Amino acid sequence: MTAFHDSFAALMQHGQFALFIWVAAGQLGAPLPAVPFLIAAGVLSATGKMSIGSAVAAGVAACAVGDLAWYAVGKRRGTAVLRLLCKISLEPETCVRRSADFISRHGGRSLLVAKFVPGLSAVAIPLAANAGVSTATFLVYDLVGITLYVGSYVALGRLVGDRIGELSIVLHSMANAALGVAFVAALAIIGWRVEQRRRFRRELRISRITPEELRELIEQGLKPFIVDLRHAVDALPDGRVIPGAVRLTPDELSARYEEIPRDREVVLYCT
């Protein structure tokens, strides 16, 4: 409890700096949910412990640091960084194809709402970079998007703080309570995501085949039915296809299942 109290005291004493460090760390990949602390910053602004303008500025700056870093990495490393995010992320949804579909449909505009969408927020920046969104387009849409994201949650915290103040709750106690709730909420979100990942991994325990084993099947003349499930965004940096493979999206695979032979080995591959 002493450690928790010290953390709360540090946030109250060094509000903007502590908020910047927490949010930036989360944006760079640490499993630290930003929303509870953005709301807490809004509540603190209602008590006079923090300026609402400085809270928004700190949050926007922190998001910008993380997004610029991921954009640069996405430009240089392409799909490699996406595979890494899928491995380390606490949100299994980040590996779902709908993220790539959303980015490919809306391009840079997707960054306006990406941070509000669970799963998409983790991969939107490197996906946009890998999909060819220009630097200028990225900077414009991302700045507007992170301002909406940070401003919305800080404003929500301010509204909560104003309502509590109208009930004449002691300001110091209110601030500590708000920070305590934020910390507990952050822990709850992390625990929920860890459990999601555990279930997701359990569901992924399916039969697998190595590239060498697939090559042996082909060389033996067994003619496996090979399906390339990669999304168009994934194929941008490398358009090569395994010889004889059929290109289908997961949705097409479900709709055209009758075309899949029952008398041959079926091999699906993606990124």
C-alpha cells in the first residue's frame, strides 16, 4: 500500500511529468493502459491540482512520441514489426485481419479513431506505415486523432471531478480516491488482457506444418491444396506466392469452402 500511495503522491506532485511518462511508456509498447490516468488527470484538474491544458498537452506529446517511433519502425521493418506486436501484445485482437482491412479501406483517416478501438490501436501506426501512408498524411491525421483521444478522456475526468465537487467531497480525499480507482482500473485491464491472451493462445493450438514438410509433400507429388490467406496490405512488401497457392481472404475462405478438396491435404498460410 505504501508503494501505491507513493505513486499517487508522485502523480499529484509531478502531475504532467508522471502522466507523460506513463502514457508514453504505454504507447511505446508497455502494458500500461492510458485511459484511467487520462481520466484521473481530468479529475485532478477539477481539484486545481493540475491544469487541464497542461494535462492534454502532456498526453498529446506522449502519444506523439510513441506514434512517431512506431511509424519510423513500421517504415523500416514492415511486417516484421507487426509479427512482433502480435507476439508480445496483451490484446489478441491485434492479430485479427479486421485491423488490416480497416487500414486498407480508410488509409490515413483510420488514425482519427484508431486509438479508440481495442486491438486496432496497437497496430494502426505500423500498419499505416507499411501500407504506404505518406509522412505528411500520417502527421495530420495522427495529430488530430491523438488530440481527440486525449482530450475526450481528460474532459470526461473533468466532468466527473466537477460533479463530485458539487457534492462537497473533500478535495484531497477525492483526488486520492480518483487515483486509486485509476490504478485499480489499470490493473484490472491488464489482468483482463492477460486472460484474453491465454485463451487466444489455447485456441490457436492447431495442426501446423513447417516449410520443409510442405516442400516434401510437393516433391512427393501429393499435390497439397495451398491457400494464401495474406491480406493485400501484408503482400505489399513481398508479393511472392508459394507455387500453386490460391489467394483467398479469410472471408472468401468461409464463403467458398465448397471449393476446397476433401481428398487432399489442405495447407493455409499467412504472415
